[in-house]
Amino acid sequence: MEKTNSASSTHSTLPIAKTKQRFTLILLTAIYALAFIDRQIVNILAEPIKDDLALADWQLGVLAGPAFALFYTLGGVPLARLAERWNRVYILSCIVTIWSGFTAMSGLATSFVQLLVARVGVGTAESGCVPTAHSLISDITPQKQRATALAVFSMGLPIGSLLGLAAGGIIAHHFDWRSAFFLVGIPGLVLAMVLLFFVRDPRSIAVLKMPSAEGASDSDTALAKVPSLLVVLKELWALRSFVWITIGASILAMAGYGHATFYASFFLRNHSAELDMLAVQTNMGGPLAFLGLALGLAIGISGALGTALGGRLADRLAVKRFKDYMMVPTLATAIGTPLTLCALIVPSVPAALGLFAFAALLKSMWYGPVFATIHSLIAPRSRATAVSVFLMVMNGIGLGFGPVVLGGLSDFLASYMGSDEALRWAMVSTTGLVFFSAACFAMAWRTLPDKPIS
């Protein structure tokens, strides 16, 4: 059984009314959805951007991967350390405003370099979103409901992907890809103002109510003290389960982000004739508009349902044994991977979309259980840092390598089998890696303690 030196009371929830708790969770989920709209819209717009700016697949991979991931991973830890010490509402309001501005600026790019700089700006600002929001959510949610609450927040990912794909495809069809960037940048300014004026950091309330040093309880003392980065890093490294979780999620992210970058390109290259026919039959006007909506609904709705189901199921399984949180991501990932392989091979667009939808449902069930596990292994004032370290590694590998490796492999294979089949088999090759994720999650389950730390 794993141990930690920074254990604290499991009753670490900070004072906040139930209604305010739900409002805060819903608002943070909306902000996270917006982050993914701004992050994923470049994927549905990949082909128009490629044609307009004369880019290669590897450049599309760089825009969706390293351009975003490098500063997303580098900025996460410093912003998380700031979130351990400063007002988290102020931090979130500031970074939402910044990344929304850079998203709108993406529509002004006239070259690869200019678009690259804008994507770097989006990635840098978004790096503080998840660690800061997670820290807030975990502080206002009882431990036994933590996987469900974090799963609700994580629903922002598939919801944002749905809206980004659908809105990007429809706007680009009726206007152009530049207009899509302009229009999705606006809502961020509104949400930033709502957060700033209607949400208060519950930690500041708790600090105001803290007793004097002599009468301070253990939980109050833990609340006031923020461990150094080195202490937290050593603690995380000593947790074998955290290491296995991070490796498994990183492999899963590498395949997932790579695929997300090229979903639209895959269908447009391999199923163009059928897409034209379906667009006419559904009165969508064009294949890109139909594909954006179809992919958004298939992957977005399934992903949202899977995320919610995974959190709820994990909380139920972990009532008796905390380690059983990891049963959900282990089984769901192992079952979902073959469905993705089938989706890439079937000749029918509806069949492929259906298989992708089932796979998305299963492969999105890991968010709530994994994040709840990480939060429960670490002291309250170290959670933002722990999540940022996890995301730094996961996104550094997943976003940093997934899109560009897949794009590079596609370019390499194109000289042998054409760009359509090359992309298909590049995606098939990277899908096989996900089986290793399931194995890593299983190892994390084996090494977890039976009870949470905090």
C-alpha cells in the first residue's frame, strides 16, 4: 500500500452553499467547453487552412500539436503554483480572456508562422485552466462525490469538441475559416466576466474564518501551508500508481489527439463521394458542414455521456475500495480500442460514425476516475500542482507528439499508397498503442491503496 507524508483530513471541503457549488461547477464546465472549442476548431478547419495557406500534413500536425502543447505544458506548473497561493477566480478570468483573444487573432493569420504564434498564445493561456478549476472543484466537493463532480467538469471536453466541430464546419461553409476563429473567440469574454462578478474563491472565505495559530486544527494548518514544488514532485514520484496513471493517460492522449487532428481529413479524403451525397440528402449544403455536425454529434454526445457515466460508475465502485476507481478506465479503454480500429476500416460513413461514437463513449470514461484518484492521493493545497504535473506529461507526450507523428507518418506513407489510404493506415497504426494504456491503468489499480489520503 502506498503512503504519503502530506496526508490530511479527508474532510477537506471548504464552506460553500449547495446552490453556489452547482453554479460554480456548471460555469467551470462551460469554460472548459470553451477551451476545447478554441482548441479543437482548428481540426475541422484543417483542410480549408491547408488549401489557403498551402500547408503539408506535418504542418497541420504542428499547429494542432507542438504549437499548442509546448507552452501548454510549460505554463501549467507555474500557473498551478500561483493557483495554490492566489485567488483562483481572478486567475481563471484572466486566462480565459487571453486565450479567447488569441483565438480571434488566429483568423487574421496569413502564413503558417502567424497562425503558429496565435496557437502558442492559446496554449499558454489555457495551461492554467484545468489545474485551477480542479483545485476549486475538489475544495467544494465531498471526497465520495469527487469523481462525479470532476466527470461533470470533464464533460466540457466532449461538449466543446462537439460545438467546435459543428460550429467550425457550418461557419466555414457559409463564410470562411477565418470567420470561424473570430466568432468562437467572443464567448470567452462573456464567461470571464460572469466568473469574475458572480463567483468567489471559497478558499478566501475559509481563510477569513480560520482560528488563531494556537487553536488551529490540523485541517486548518494544512489549508494555510503550501508545500514546495520539490516536495510535491518527490511525493508524486513515490506514488507508483500516479506514475502508471500518467504513463497510461499519455499513451491514450498521443493516439487521441493525433486522431482528433485528422478526423475531418480522414473522412474528406476517404469518403468524399458519400459525404457529398449525404450533404445533399440532409440539406447541409456541403460536405464540410455535414461532417462538422455529424462528427460533433457522434463524438461529442457520446463523449459527454461516457464521461458522466464513468464518474458516476467509479464513485459507486469505490464505495468499499478506493482502488476500484481504476477499474473503469482499465476496462473501458480495452473495450473501446477495437471499435476505433473497425471505424477506420469500414467503407460506410454512417457505420464509421457509429463505431467512432461507441468508441468515444467508452474511451472518455477515464476522466472522472483518474482525476478523482489523483486528487485523493495528495493534500488539498497540492492538488493544482499534482494535476498540472500530470497534464504536463500527458499533454507534452499526447499533444506534443500525437498529431505531428501521425501527420509525419501519413506524409511518409503517401508516396506508397496515396494521401487517402496513407492517413487511414497511419491512424490504424497509432490506435494499437492504446492497448498499452489499458495495461498501465491495470497496474495503477494494483498499486493503489484501499483508502484515499484526502
